[in-house]
Amino acid sequence: MKILIISLLRLGDILLHRELARSLKAQNPDCQIHFLIYSQFQSVGPLVPESEKWHVLDRKSLQRILVERQQSPLTAYTHLESVISEINGEKYDLILNATHNRLSVRMMDLLQAQEKRGVALESGRKVPDVNSWQTYLNENFSSHQGSRFHYLEVLHRSLGISMQLPEAAQCRKPGVILLQLLTSDVKKNWGLEKFRELKDRLQKRFPDHQVLGLCSPQEKEQVSQHFQWHEFLTPNLEDARDLLKEVRLLITGDTSIQHLAAQQGCPVVSLFMGSADPVKTAPWQMGAWVIQAQSDCSPCVHSQPCHQSKHLCAQSIEVTTVFELVESLIEKQPVRLARKEISRTGKVAGGFFLQSMNSSLEKQIEQIVWNAYLNGTAPLMEIEGDCSAEEIQALQSRHAMFRQAIALLQENKINFETVEKQFPAWKDSVLRWKLHPSSIRETQVLMQIREDVFNHFSNQKEVSHVGNSELNASERFAQA
């Protein structure tokens, strides 16, 4: 089977899309996987060994041709036509659009394959979404919207690829602590002054470690204003990958190095500010640590510059907070910083989850419910009177979700008083799914589960299984 993955975004996105290739290889080890990327990222090839071939599109050249008056637009057309012809000559069995931008959507209309998945055009018209996950992806990742799920989880489910949860970070011996000093977006930068202070404090606290900065060769002049030449490294991507296989810990912003480190098993502490949203793009790794800015304007719109007079989100992350977290990790001590800005990646209900050190009980149960809802297993209405087979299935689905929620609560040793305290504003926190024809339905589902949990802890009774089929649905649920 020959598969093409369209990845027409940035370097970090290509590294994330590698996880799609790994999942496909796990399902079908004999499949051939190719990528379509922008030519400026060709150096990523050795970092994605699952790909046997790379097709490249010279976006910058196309843009330059179309803008400059001395250039003929036909030159751009000819280049694009040659790329399309080259790809169609491969006769792919499956093309996956992992990009979801206008260019990739239009290219999906021109490319040929036995099967195409992902947002696409056909004869100039948008192809209807094939599942609820694809609609969720389009709505929550194509614009400035929040999400309950990681980008990779939504992408896997929307494309119909079986998802494998990421591995945990490796426990490593004392050695090098790396500081990724800059990102490609100034809004996501913590500040070289803060990294300078953090380096000095860590080096003093852990003299048996070497604390080094990390940046690209193009950034070394900027970095040298705060760090001596021997205090930072400027490796290429392959050298950075090899380095991340050995270092003790990486402290980074939301950048491609973060995702590369996670794939090498390197323990990661990520600082999220600007347009970076950790729910969407936290390190794809179990046990990674995230510190998120607490300014009211964060996360902001990716395509717009910061409108504040000061970099408020970066200022909200204090050096002491990062230092104390890293100190606990290096000393292998329990992290006791119960702060809302600190989270850790984990799993819930078979999915990827970002768990706050302060409180995340409500978010965990809400993710359980939304997961069932997007999978099409959540009940969409109250069931009354005699029930059909579909209504029985809906009731059983609600029952299964309820059991998951109760198991989660019991696992965390939560009693009724805690639940009552945690959920007073559940209804107000529900984000309406604006593209759904009846947005009140998912609100009802969430409210049903909330009431089920309340009733369970109020009565302190176990939930029985769905009763005799001769009973109507209302009587069955009352019995439950």
C-alpha cells in the first residue's frame, strides 16, 4: 500500500505528523509512506525514517513569482503542474491531508488516489466531513478556538488512523541540561534575560550538571548578547536529535525542538506563551511538564502580532517557578507545586490528557463525555416511552460513560463533597459546538452525566446494569 501524507506547514508540524506515519507503520508494516512538504524543510528527512520519499513544493519561489512584476505567472503554474504530475505518477492508494489549509485543500482536488482522507475539494466544492472528529478539527484548529484534545489525537481520529499513546520520558543520569533559548515566533519567546538567570541558578544548584543553551545557527548573534560562545550550542537538526538522545532534561518553548525531544525520549519542561496552546500542542510524551502563561490575553491569535505594550504572558512565568519545578525533577522528588500554571501530560479514558497540578477533575470527566460524543456513542436526547434498539444502545452508552466517570472519581479518591465543590459551574463551562445543527444536545449530554455523578454520590449506591428489555427506557434508567 502506497500512502502520501500532505504536510504543508512548519517544521514542528512535520515532526508531529511523523506520529501519523508511525501509527500507519504499526498497522501495516509493509506500507510505503511518502510526504509532501515545503522545500525549505527538506533537511527534516533524516528525522522521519518512516518516509521513503519526499515531494517538495517551493512555496517561497511561487510567492516571489506571483508578486514580482518581472516574473510571468505561468512560471508558477508550470512549477505547480510539475509537482502535481510527479505525485500523480506515483499512483497512490491513499492520500492523507494533515494540513487543513487552503493550499492543501485545493491540491487534494488535483491529486489522484484510490482514497483520500482529510478536508478536501472535489471539482472545486468542499467534500462533506466524513466524521464528527473532522468537523471538530476544522472548527477548533483552523481558527482561534480552544480544544479539549491534543492536535495529534484529533488528527488521528479524523483521518481514521488507530492511535497509539506516546511513550513516557526516559529517566536519565546526571549530564547536560539544555535550554532551547528562542522559537520562530517572538510571541512564544520567554526572554534571553530569563534564560540567563535560570542557567546561572541551575548551574549553581547542580554543579555536577552542565547547563547549556541551544539555538539555530541563524540565532547565534542574538544569543551571544546574553551568553558566552562556550555556553550555547548551534547544532543542525541531525546533531540536535543525537544530542537529545543523551541529555538529562530539555527546557523549551513551543517549538520544533520540543517535539523532536519528545520523540527521542528526552524529559521535557515546556513553557507555553503567546499563541501556544498546550492542550493542542503539548509534547507528545507521557509525563512531560508544561508551564502555561496566566495572562488574560494568552493564548492569542497565531497570525497576529502581540498588541500589548509589554510581553505580559512571558512576564507571568517566573524564573523561580521554572527553577523549582526543574529542581524537583533533577532531585527525583515529588512535585508539590500546586499551581494552576503547571500541568503534566498523561492519559484518561484511553486518550491523551494535560493534567493540571492544581485541579483538572472537571476537565477529565468533560473529556470523557466529549470523546464519546464525537465517536457517536453519546446519547443525543432524553429517552421516553417504549424504546428502539438505537435508544437501548444510547442508554447503554450513557451508562458506560457514567461508569467511566465514577471509576475516575474513585481512582482519585474523590468523595461527594469534593464533587459538589468541583462542579458548581459545569453548565456555564460548556463550550457550544457552533457547527452542530442542534448545539443544545451536547449540553444535555454533559448535564446528564453531571447529574448521574451527583446522584451516585448522594445515594452512595452502585450503578446496576441496564435492566430487562420489557421495561421502558425511563424505568431502566431510574433503576440504574
